[in-house]
Amino acid sequence: MVNDLAFTAKAINNDPLSGAIAEKAKRNLVQPWPIMGNVGNDLRTIIRSSDSIFVYDEKGRPLIDGPAGMWCVNVGHRRKEIADAMAKQAMETVYTSPWYTTTGPVAELASRIASYAPGDLEHVFFTTGGSTAVETALRFVQFFNNVLGRPEKKLILSRGDAYHGSTYLSSSMSGKIRDKSWMDNAHELVVRLSSPNPYRRPQGQSVEGFCNYLIDELEGKIAAAGADRVAAFIGEPILASGGVIVPPHSYFSRIRELCRKHDILFVSDEVVTGFGRLGHMFASKDVFGVEPDMITFAKGVTSGYFPLGGVVISSTLFDRIKAAGNGDAMFAHGYTYSSHPVGCAAALANLDILENDNLLEHVLEVGPYFQQQLKTLEDLPLVGDVRGKGLMACIECNVEAGGADALATDYEIGKRIDSHCQALGLLVRPLINMCVLSPPLIVTRDCDDAIVATVKAGIEAASTEWEKGISSINAPEYHLPSTS
């Protein structure tokens, strides 16, 4: 965990090469989710180094890494144990084809992940990240029904506000309805369910009533499509990029019951919630009481030190394939970098840190305090909802559009809050009008206090600008937030 001395970050010298880096980035680099009119002039914050819970920008200024990269730097930056494990593995076997060979770290990691998974989830297929993990799970769903002689059973149940990745099938499952998409998707494969966001439930409806509505809707959608055509349900235990949506209590387990009743596979997407974010290696069973047929994972498995993901698959599914007389059926799917030995070595070192530093127990202790302190932000007029669990949270802000386009207004207020927080020494992840936080698991209560104080100051500054009709963002002089 971060001690008081480690938390007192100091600015480092300005990087004389930052100007050259900026020009190369603008001229040649196309970053994720680019706006076409900005290509050739798109410059995002340059990060020159990182350590513990901090990243340092091109001017050498420390910024608390509020999103932990992208939900992923769970054990913090610059862990020598992971870097050493990667270097050692690279000097032994840097790569070997997973089509006809394997290595020790790969087998060891598969065994270790299977030991964490609930029920009979004992088989691990490694991929290159979260999107390919979800893609693999969905393709296995299709394969499973084909070899069982049910080629018509292919529809996937997914939800509004869900995010499952950027590959073709995984992006088709996503339901972030406020993101206008110019991309093609396999919409014909998706049966879309309502977002389980209690904050957006009908006025006057109880949370329990809302949960009943969601389950009734699910039963209706299955009946309308035909259970013999619905192959799987895919869901994040907590909808992460949709705004850290924590569904009503019993919602996940009730969906599991319906899926079992109709022979619909249940895929739990734990790309974000896995490996400590909620205080457990996997949250499906330990937090939500569900034993899925498959669990997808990525991000926290290596704490972002190497791109690695995977799917843990139930032994029951393999047994059913064999029982159908199709034990010789080939799952013709894989990636060049499936089972990468350097990535698996990084993951093993990362898991050692999670266990040896008691980080799961630490999250169970510090997470409720983090959520409690964030709840104080609901007193701010701009804040509509504060929600989360463990070390993942969302502050949703609302402003009156005043006849203007509501989406553009929400983007603008989110941008202002993000700019003020960064100027004050904190990176947040702006999702339209929502501020998302998922700090490294090593944060202390002092760190939590500093994060909350900075978000509060950023929201207040943005609110003042908005009320006064100030068109430009007047970010204050940068300083690192105090921990006192």
C-alpha cells in the first residue's frame, strides 16, 4: 500500500523532448476513438513516467491516476517484481506458437486462475485483452450450439449501458446508447435488455419493483424470441464503462436462474471487476452469488503491464459436447499472441503481489470508506448521483440544457470537470457527463480523501463557470492536492 512518504509525489524536470513527441503524435498517431476532424491535430496528455499511484505529464507534474490507467493498473505503477519477471521470461523464452507448443508460465497461470474461479470453471483460454476475451466467449457460444446440433440457437441477451469491447461481436453486444456509432454491428444477433440502472428507474418505483420489472422484461424477451433461439446472456456484474452501474440486489442471481431454466449460457464479463477491483479475484460468486458458465477477464490480471486476457470455461460445457458425440469437433479459434509466455509471467508476478500484499483484504477495508466519502459529493447542486462498489465509482452530473442539445451540453460539462481535475493534480475518466474513478488498489484513506477533495473542487469550478456563462475553461494553477 501507499505510505505517507510515497504519496508525497514531487514534480520532476520538464522533458525537453516533449515538443518533438507532441508533433509526431499529432502528425502520425491515430488514437482510440478518434474524431475524424481532429486527425492530424489530435494531442492528448503526454505521460512521460509513472510510479505508485502517480503518472507524470510532459512537464514533470504528478497526477494521481484516478482511473488506474483504464481500470487496470491494480497493483500500481513501477512494480519491479513484474518488470523483473517479464525480463527474465523474455531471456528464457520470449515467444512460442500456442498452436503446437506451450510453456511453464502458461500452464501455471491457467491452473492458478482456474483455482480462483467458482464452480467447475476449470478450463482457461488465453487471449490478448478484454475485447478478444469476449469475442472468444461469444464464438465458443456459437460453436457450442453448432456441435450440439442447434444452429438456430444463436441470439445473445445484452443490456443497455453495457460495454463489452471493440471487436465485431463484442462491440455488437455493447449498449452505450448515448454514443452515436458510425460502425457496422451484428445487431441481428442481439436481444437488447434495459439498463439495470436504479438511478434511471421510473419515478415512484421502488428498487425492488424495478428489479422485478427487469426480470419480467427478460422473461418476455426470451418468450418473444423463443428459448430455442436464445444462446446466451452476457453481462458485467457492475456495468463499468456504462457509468459504474450497480444493479439491484438479487438481479444477477435471478437472471442466472432464468438462464439455467431455458438452457441459456451465462457469460459473466469480469474484465473490469476481476482481480481485486471489488476485493475478490472474481466477483461473480463472491459478491453476486452466481456461478457462470464462462468468465471473461483481462486488465487486472497483469495490472496493465502486458496485454493479456482470457475466458474461463465450465467443464460441464466440454462434457456436453463430448456426450453429444462430437468430441472430435475443433474450436477453430485463436490468436498469434494467445498464451504469450511473457504476459503470463507478468500475470503470475502480479497475482503474487495481490496475494502477498493482502490487496484483496485491503480493498474490502478501504473500499467502503472510498464510497462513503464520495457520497458527500451528492450535496453539490451539479451532482445527480454517486454510485459504485469497492474501488470503482461514478459521479454523474446533470445540468439544464436550456433548449440546447442535451448530449452536447453533457459532453461540455464533463470536459470542464475533467480539465479542472487534471489541473488540480488528478486524472479522472470523463464519460460524457460522468466522472469515473477506479484508482490503483494500493490507495489509502489519505489518498481517497485527496481524490474526493479534488473531484469536489473540479465540479465546483466547472459549475461556477457554467452558471456565469463562461465559454472558455479557466483551469486553476496546478497543484498536488494535500493529504492533510
